[in-house]
Amino acid sequence: MELDVNGLSYREVNDWLRQCERNGVQHVILRNVQGQRYIGTGLSNGMRIDIEGTPGNDLGAFMDGCSINVYGNAQDAVGNTMNAGRIVVHGRAGDLVGHSARGGEIFIRSDVGYRVGIHMKASVEKAPLLIIGGMARDFLGEYMAGGTLIVLGLESRMISLTGNYLGTGMHGGVIYLRGRVEPYKLGREVSIQPMTEEDWARLRRYLTPYCTEFALDLEEVLAAEFTKLLPLTSRPYGRLYAGNVGEL
């Protein structure tokens, strides 16, 4: 099914999508999207949503199993608190991509903005995966508690893979950077660790669908040097919130 959303409010668009979900529709196309927010919020039936244009904030928020493909750029908070499914953006995305994501996959072809991957988390059953084809701005992986974040820097104009304060407050999960990172960019809560065979196997598994989606050469992507970042502790700010037991 198709819908031309030109001139429609985000409520009208999302009401139509929920009706499609209730009717068991498996594939929809939204044309002329111009900043409508919350597209795909809370959907869970495995429906595929193709978007032509630029969706607004909170694309796929709380999503629990659908797939969204954006043939263009996306605004802020893509995949906010998503639980399952896949979001693919064939362009750039704004700030807060993957905010508090608990599962699912987010593939961004080009650059992202600030505070991407903030509060990402994982459980025994699932963990989020966020792959960025270009570069990320400041506070990447801030307070990250789980999951995997990969930055590839594939854009030829790239000067640096990330901005400053990389991994600030990070206390779980892992960040992989395709290339080197300047030590001054790192938050005090993370450290560079050596890559292992398990890391390379994990990267191959994660990057295979990404490279397939964007018609990239997997072997060429993997041929570069990668940097692995891990948190120094699972409780970086424990002393700020818990006093000495003997003093209580």
C-alpha cells in the first residue's frame, strides 16, 4: 500500500500506519515525507515501511519488530528506545540516534550528529546494534550501558571519526572505530583495548548485512585498522550516588 503524506499531519500518517498494522499489511510506502514525527512508533507486526523524503524526530521510537527504510536523510532520535526491528537510513541522521535503544539494528549510511548511542543498553535476551557509515559528533556513546556501536568513517571528506568526549560515562557495551582515535577525545571512563579474533568475527557478522544493504565491499571495509573501546568500570559514578556504608 502507498500513501502520499504531503500536507498530512504526523497524527494522520501514524493513524494510517496503525490501521495498516491492524489489517495485517506487510509493506507500505510513504511518499513526500516532510518532517512528520513518530513514524513507526510502537509498531510490532514486522511490517516494512519505505519512506521517501525526510522523516521527523523519533522515527521508529519504541519500535518492536518492524523494518523502516529511509531513502533520504532523517532528523533526531532515530530508534529512540527501540526494542526490536531494523531501521536503515540511506543518508545522514541527526542527534540522539539510538537513544536508550534496548535491541534491534540501526544502519546509517553517512554521518550522524551529537550524543548518538546515549544510554544504549542490553539484556540477556537482546542487545542493540548501531552502525554509522560516516562520522559522529561529540558525546558518542555517552552513558552507554550495552550493545555495539560501530563507526566506519567511509566518507572521503572525513577529518576525524568522532568529536570529543567519546564514551563519557560509558559503563557497558563496546565501541568499534574503523581507524585510530586521538586519545584526548576519549572520556575518562573508557580505554582502548586490543582487537581479538572474537572481535573480528563479531565485526564480520555485524557488517555483512550493513554492507549488503548499501552495496559495499565487506572485505574492503574490514581491511582497515579498527580501534576497540571498552568501559573501565561498570559503575563509573558510583561514589557520586552512594556514600560510605559506615557513615550511614
